[in-house]
Amino acid sequence: MRIARILSSCCILVLTVTSSITSVHAQNTSSSAPTSSPQPGVNKNYANLLTYSMWFYEALRSGKLPSNNRVSWRHDSGLQDGQDHNVDLTGGYYDAGDYLKFTLPLAHSLALISWGGIEWYDGYTKANQASYLHDTVRWGTDWLMKAHPDSNTLYVQVGSGDIDNNYWGPDTGIPTPRPSYFINNTATGTDVAAMTAAALASASYLFANLANDTNYANQLSSAAQSVFALAETQPFHVYTDSVPAADGLYQTNTYMPQLVYGALWMYKATGNSTYRDKASNYFDQFSLGASTVSPMDWSDPTGAVYVLGAELDNSNTKYATAAKRWLDTMTNPSAPKAPCVFTNGGMLWCDGYSNSNSMVPLQDTSLLALLYSRLDSSKSQQYTDFATKQIDYMLGNNYMLTPYVCGVHANSPHNPHHAGASGGTDINNINTSPAEELHILYGAIVGGPNKDDIFYDERNDWSQTEVALDYNAPFQGLMAYQISTNASDPPYVSITDPRPYVSRSHGLAGWLIAVIVIVILFILAGIGYFAWLKREALRRRFGKNKEYAYAA
Ligand SMILES: *[C@@H]1O[C@H](CO)[C@@H](O)[C@H](O)[C@H]1NC(C)=O
């Protein structure tokens, strides 16, 4: 039995024979692909990618959906959110393929989307996506303002992990109750309040200076100032100290870089130098310039602090120095204490981070590299080379011949871990029920391949196929950059071969194990048979004498 199982599961790379052209269209698509209509001369593939990514954010919307909702399989949902505390917490976004709402990753994502939008707004304009950018940010910031109903309160979570994580199904059956959780000026949440200020302030800058909506920008700025004051309320704590419900879901280990990040965005939005000085003082107080280099993500914006500080406070060389150290360490595996390496396929891989979503450190580092390259001509070439190579990896220049974006190519991931898109209702059979995703989740970035550059495309493998607000946030800026700089076609455009199929026990290892097991069994069988023959022969010849001898 055991040998049979090993044999049947041991395979080397086997090319599938499925058609590479038809499989994307073979999926049942009750919601049609968003249409992109870029301006003349604009790369239509990058315009498509940006358009699809905007559509993905629509697919994560919660609350009463507007009449221009493009995602036919999404319905009004979460309409009682906040009722347990008599506040209106309807709207906003679900964090991933489930139905929980979290303030921290949302705020982090909105700040990154706004940042990329501010820097490469022309990319959005060229792709005719600027109005979608405004709507996407606003859908999030409207909710953040609801989550901050008074100066002493910030709601940080809606829905319970224990309840929601036991549900797999459409948005029409979201389990209740959906408790809401908040921090305030006694049960503080420094990290989440400061990150919320960063989101509101960055959006305020976007609406004031690029979208030309002064009224909304002012509203955002007031809310940002209020929530930043809450962030500065002592004692400082990470919010999970006050809201254990978020433990293990979106838990940070620090509030220090968030305070600096919030203050820097406040300075950018208001021009008030008090915030610039607060940022600088917190930076020194927390010795952020000397931090060990680690990837930037929703839990730790340190890398983003360096780059934003270098832009906004350029007389203070500490930010630029730290930004260069961070980027040079992140992108060079032989740098002292480098936290990342490159896989054989060329993907930036940061142990402990990439394992649960390899496309995230790749994208966040690339985004910061591109943002910093605008500030420092001496580093520009090096950092843009790094980032464009990583973008190319992500968009098909990899062993799997796969762009890690749903719905753009036959080899795109077919099984993103998203309950609503899958059409499934059986939490015990996420992979097989149904076998084929019911709705294509256009534009969703999936977790990504493993350290061997291998991607299995299995719906229940959340580390590879999960989708989330924060996975697409850097993608927005990366695509706007590519459009803005007239990048040539993404690699997947010229891929016609299907994605190589890899079995779970992949590669030579499986063969070797089977061969070794078989050889050992033959040897054991041989020894056993030889011993048995020997014993029989001995017994036949000397058996009686032996018994006699013992008796004597
Ligand atoms: C905002 O105003 C500027 C200057 O008047 C203009 O060039 C730009 O197109 C406007 N942007 C939008 C989104 O309307």
C-alpha cells in the first residue's frame, strides 16, 4: 500500500495538455470582465491590469452597493454592522476572501493606493481609471470616518474570527452575530490609530491636489487630525492589547513606525510643520534609523517611513540614509543581515514573510524602490532595474509561466481563496466543491509561489491562493508606474504554453524516495529469504541433534 501511494504520487514536472487559450474562457463567468479603454498610445495590457485591479476592490466591498457596482455576484451585505454599539459601520471592505472587516490592513492598503496614485496619477489618467481610483479610495475612507464616530473612539474590527472562519459561502449567508470592536483613549491602539491617520491624510492629499475635491479633502483632513491625536494618547500600545479578538489575525508587534508614518502623511496633507517635527522626534526617540532591516507590510511600515521621510523632509538626511540602507539590504542578499534572497527563478524571497504570501514582499519592496528612485538619481537605475525585474517575474517571467493576477491569461491562477468567487458552500471541501471557480476574480493578486518558484493553484492553500486588500495595494502603484513610463508588454502576453503541472510531492525527490524504498525492500526481502533458506537447511540437517544436545 505504502509503495503504491509513493509511486502514484511521485512525478516530475509534467506538462498538462489542456489548451492554453480556452481555459480562461471555459470558466463560468456570470460577471463579465471589466472593460478597459485607455487613451490612445497607452499600453493596453498594463491599462487592463490596472482596470482589473480596481474591479477586484469592488469585489471586496461591503455594505449597500452603489448602482454602478460591476460585480454581478456581489450583493448588499453586512447591513447590520455596528448595531451592537449603535453605530453605523456598514460599508468599507472585507479584508480577504472572507467577511471580516479590519481597520489596520484597510488603512495600510488605502495609504499605499493613495501614495501610488499621487505619484503616478498620469498612469491612472492614461488608463482612464482616475475616477475608479477616487471611488476605491473613497469607499474605504468613508468607512474609516464612520469607524471614528467621536474623537475618543476608533472601531478596528467587525466580525469575529471564530464565527466567520467557520463559514464558506456567498455574501447572502454571512453568519451573525458580527460583533464590533474598538479602541479608545484608555484602551489605546496606537498602531491602528496612527495608520488610520496615514490613510485619511494620504487620501486627503489625493483629493485636494489631484482629484480636485476640496470639500472631501478637508473632511478627510479633519478626521485625520482627530484620529492622529487619538494615536498620540498615552499610554502607547499595539491595538491587540486592547482588542484581543484581532490576535493572530492582524496583530502587529510595534506602534513606533506607524506613529512616524502617520505624522509624515499629516505633514504632507496639511503642510503643518508641527507634524514634520513630531515625525522627526518620534523617529529619533524610537531610534528608527537603526532598526534591523525587515520587509515592509501592513504590520510594519518602517521601510515606507524612510522613503516618505526622504521625500518630505529632505533637509533631514537621516531618512534618505535609512532608505538607502533599507533598500540596499532588502535587495542585496549579500548585504550584512540581509533578510531576503532571490529564488532560482529570480523572485525576491524573504523568509518568514514570503512563506505566507510571496507576492507581497516582492511588491512592497518594488514599490518603495520605485518611489525612492524618484528622489535620488544616483540610485535610480539600480532600484528601477530591481523593481522592473520583480514586476516581470510577477507577470509571467517565472518557471510557472504564470502571471499571479487572476483573469488576465489562461495561466492566471484559477482558484483564488475567495468564498464568494468560488461559488462553494462546503467548508470541508473548499478545493473540490465546485472544482471550477464559479466567478473569475479579475485582477486579484494571489499569495504566490513557494521558495522553489512552484505554484499549485489550490483553493484551500491560503498561503498561495489567498487574496487580500493589502496584496493589491502596491500593485496599483506598480501598474500606474508601468503605464506612466510606457513600459513594454508584460511577459505573459507572449506566453502560449500552458502552466507546467507540478504534483504536490514534486520533483526528483519523489522518484528518489520511491527508488530507495524499493531497493531497501528488495534487499530486506533478499536477506529474509536467504535467512529462511539457511534456517530450513540447518534445521533439516541438524535439527534432531540440536534438540538432543540441548536436552543433554
Ligand atoms: C484638477 O485641476 C487641474 C488644474 O485645474 C486639472 O489640470 C486637472 O485635470 C484636474 N483633475 C481632475 C481629476 O479633474
